[in-house]
Amino acid sequence: MDGFEGFMRTATGHAPHPYQALLAADGLPERLSAPTGAGKSVAGVLPWLYRRLVAAPESTPRRLVYVLPQHSLPDQLHDRIGQWLGRLGYADEVGLHQITDGRWRRHPERTAILVGTHDLVLSRALMRGFGDATELAPVSYALLHTDTQWVFDEMDLLGPALPVTVELQRLRDEVGTPSPTSTMWMSSDASLASVRRITRLDVDPAHYLDGLVDALTAAHVPGTQTIAVLNTVERARALYTALRDTGRDVLLIHPRFRAADRRRLLSELGETGHDRIVVSAQALEAGIDVSSRTLLTELAPVSAIVQRAGRCNRYGEHPEGGDLLWCEPPSGGDPDAARWLLAPDRPPVRPDTPHRPVLRLRDLLELFDTAEPDPDVSRWICDAADLTMMVAWRDGEPSDEQPGPGRDELCQVPLADLRQRDHAWVRDRWDGHWRPAAAGDFQPGATVLLQAEHGGYLPDEGWAPESRTPVTALAPPPGTQTFACTRWVSLDQHLMETEEEARLLLDALPGLPAEQREAVARAARYHDLGKCHEVFQEMLRAGGGDFPDGLLAKSAAPYNTGRSRRPHFRHELVSALILPDGQPLINYLVAAHHGKVRITVRPAGEEAPLLMGVRDGDRTPPIELSTGERFPARSLQTDIFTTGPWTERAKTLRDGLGPFRLAYLETLVRVADWRSSARHDGPVPPGDGEPGQGVGDDSQPPGPGGQDEIQRGGPA
């Protein structure tokens, strides 16, 4: 392709700017400033991709994580990157995912690009992913901190998250990662010199909405597009409704839409030549390539104003220039607002720097223990006014047979709007059953189901808490094809296949010390020894069918009901108890392979004196593997977890290897388990088995056509 110039021409149809070519030659720096509209999105992706696939594959991280500010819409950027990959012929070679698409976790060896907003990405980097299942948090954490190039777009819009991103990179450098990980922070340094007309609007606060409608009606040039950017979704919705009532062609864009509606609206936004007004709330400040003849903005911080102004006559398509209108919102503005930029005769006000909580190593180590009561990581990520939850709608009360909501069902909404919400349901953390949400369930990043008949959402307006119009539920319809284990699999076969998958994965991911590689392979061989327990064997056979003799690891659909007489039973805890002492890393990796038995181990709900379904003194039968190894029958002693040394040993591993390395080793065992299980997965008739699951593999990502693993829950 004649070097990077040919590479970029193929991808975008344009030659690179000199600064973009320099990035391709030298690699991504820590800090990059470029004018708005000068191709920062391209600069954050294509130079890395060129180096990863062409110029310097061995020294370039295999994952790119492109992070947009919280209120941005990543869909358009995701689609643009997909187009670049398609034109380059890399669509099959390079994985492209939004961060909420958990399928990227299946392929840690693959070159991949992840796109997401900073609240969703950073919460995963702190092992408390918003909208993510707790048991999958260590996998996201491990891969985000290993062999990864982070790119933060519009760093000045990150709020309290900006110092955390700096500290995370420092901690990665300090404690070490399995493979190098680095960060580039990008910002816009454009002035408003290219905007020919800047006009202040004096809008009466007492009649603010009417004033905006009148101003936009007067300023809009027929045959062109006008954009109005407001600081809150509530005001944007109100302005949209008022303009629509006047009969205008108007489009509303903000972050509080379900994915399908968001994609539809962004597709409409991408259509040019419309005579219309687009109303937005912060969502157009980063990651969106759109232009307007006239742009109205409420007073906002400088970084936001620069981004909004960059959407006015962005391509110079209006030779006569664009019009930038600005006004103060009825609630006034913060002292960091850009009055001095929009009105140069007014000197800037130096705001007081707000106090921000600082992330320290001790915080990072505490967050590693996912059994601890969930700390509020949102204080490191966003301001209190920006706290959100994930919401989906279902018809009637949810049943336990229903899977958790997939990505397309979810809508991100303000936490404050939900605290008093009735008719909300959550999956119980311990038993996987749906239950009415209690006050303590309304936490940042949590996921709830609302009953569709009570409203709360409108397709063209998004989250509408005051609406009582029934919502169209998006749950998979009855009869949807599912994927599950389609054959009986012996315990020995599954263990040998998992070790084989682990060694194949290790071969594709060089760089680990020999002893760690062997620990991963051996843990893969032993990870499901605990399935020999009579409770698990009884569960596998309880659904009937012509099952074979001997110890089983999986039952065939439709016989894999997943229902145990001890509802909290965790076979991986038994696996760790069967293994002899003296190999703490292998024992830990075995116990942790479902993300539920890790640092601290406690009873699952009200099950005492049992511990995760295991009773002190339970006996396991003898096991003989095809390797020739024998594990004699034994009486299980659970006090190693309750009063014994398990937690201290696990912390010693965490602190000795470092949290990023230990989580990465966990991840390799888990991915090997997913892959060996997938060897026997296939389509089954509707209602036979759960999507993408063999019994006992409740943290396995789904097979083709299955639901995403967000809040899937359900007993193992």
C-alpha cells in the first residue's frame, strides 16, 4: 500500500496529515493535541493499526481501547472503524467491539479494537464494570490492563476520571503487567477563529424554552441543518417537543436511548441535505462527525464549547461562514464556562479546582476482591449528577427462565430517576432468581428490569420517566434458537480438552514465564475436579436422558436443567479442596475459574452452615485421569476458606505477582474452559437448555445468537 499513506488512503480515501504520518512512524505519544476536525479519531486508530499489522507488530499492543467521554455516543465511531477495516481487508482479522459486547473477552490473543465511553470502560478497569456481571469482572480487568493501547478522546471532558486514568497508567508501570500497556490522551486545541459570526442570545429565564424556539426559528437557514446543544437531557427533550409541535423537522440525539433507537437516530443524523434542526445534549461533543450551518449552544466549559463549535461549518461547506449562537442556561453557568472565549472582552474566571478522590495502590488492591461489598467506584469516574444505571423493559413480571437483558435492550438512565421507581426487578446475586428491587439495589452501574406496561421510554425521546405509555419490550421472542451443550461429556474428557485449549492459547500469547505457563495449563487440567461431588453428578442426571456411566462434566440438552438440590453449590470450591497443598497458584486459578471463589469466600446468602453449597465433611469419590494421576476419596474440610489461610494465601499471590498478572492468569484458564465447552455447543430446539451454556458454565460467553452475558445470572 506504499506505506502509511497508501494504508490511510485505502481506509479513508484521504492522505494523512503530517502529524498522523508521524504517529505511524514513531508510535502513539502520551499526549496529542490537534484542531477540531483535523482527524483525531483517525489519528487514534489508524497509526496504531498500521504499526500493529504492518510496521511493528511485535512492539505494538494487540488491543486498542478507544475511550470517549461519558455522554458521547460510540456507535458512529464504531461503524466508521468498521468501514476502515473493511476497506483494508482486515474485517475478519481484527475484532471490533463496543465495550458492552462481551464477546471480545473470548479472544485475548486476537488483535482487537474496543470502543466505549469512559464510565463503562474505566469501571471495568477498576473491576466493577457498570452493566457487567460481577463474575466476569476479572476477565475485563485483566485484558484492559494487558497488551493494550489506551486512547482517551477529549481528555478535558473526562471530569474526575482524568486523574484516575493517569494514576492507572502509573500503577501499571509500577506493579507491572504481563505485556506492556500504554496510554495516549488527546485534546482539541482549536480556536474559534474559523467561526465567522459569534452571537450572544439574551433569553429570558422565565420564558427560556419559548425564547430558544424563537431564536432557532429566526436563525435557521432554510435548506440547511441547524444544531442546538443543551447541557441537560431534560431541557433537550423539552426543546425537541416544543420544536416538533411547531411542525418543524427535528431530530433528538442524547445518550439515554436503547441501542436500536440510537442506531436509527444516528443513521438519520448521518443523512445530509436535510432542512432540519438537531437537538442534542452533550452527545455530539466527541466521536460524532457532523456539521451544521447554524449552531446554538448553552454556555459550557471551554473544552465542551470548542467541541460544539467544531460542528459548525465543520467542513467549510458554507463559504459565507456559519453562525454560532450562545446563551446562558436558566440555572446560570459554572465559573469554568467559556464566556471569555465566546466574548473576548470579558476576562476568564479562574475557578477553584474541585477536590477529586485519588486512586491509590491500596484502593486497587482492595478492588481486586470481588466478594467484598461493592465499593462505590463511581467517585473515581464521574460527578454525582452523572451517576447512571442500566434499564431494560419486559412484559409483566420476569420469570427465572428468562435470560438477563442483552445489549440492545439496555438504556442508560440517571440513578436519581430510579431511586423511587416501582415495578423494578433484579437478579439476585446469590441464587440467580428475579426479585423485586430493594433500595440497596439502586447503585451506580447496576442493571434493573422495569415492567413495560408502566412506561418510562419513548422511541423518539428515549428515557422518559414521566411517560406512562407502555414500552415495547425487546426480549428475545419465544421460539428463538438457543445454543447449549449437545452431548454428554465425561469429566476426564473435559479436563483434557481444557488443558489442550490452555496450551494452544499460551502458544498464541508468548511472554509469560515458564512456571506461570505451566500453572495455567495444570489449573486447566484440574479446574473441574469438583464436579465429581455427588450433588453435581446428581444435577447432571436429574433431567433424565440416556446418560453414560462414570463421572460427567456436562449433560446434553434438553436434559441440562442446571437445578441443584443445593442451589448455591460451587463445584470450583470443591476442586480447590481436592487438590493438595503446596501449589497455591494452581489452587487459586482452579478456584477462581468462574469468578466467584477468589480472595474472600463467604456463604452465598442464608446458607450457613454450608459454604457455597458445600458442607464441611462432604466426601468426594476417587478420581483417576487419563494422565495417570489419581485423587483419592476424601472428606472436605471447608475451614481453609472460613477460618484458615485461603484469603492470606490469595493476597500473597495478588501482591507478589501483582493484581494485573494474577487476573490475567485467571483469564487464561477461564477462556480455555469456555473454548473447551464450546466444542460441544450447538443449536438446540427452543426451550432446550440455556443460551451458550453447558451446565456448570454459568460465566461462559454465549454461543452464536445467544444473549450477551450482561446480568445473565442463573444457577449453575
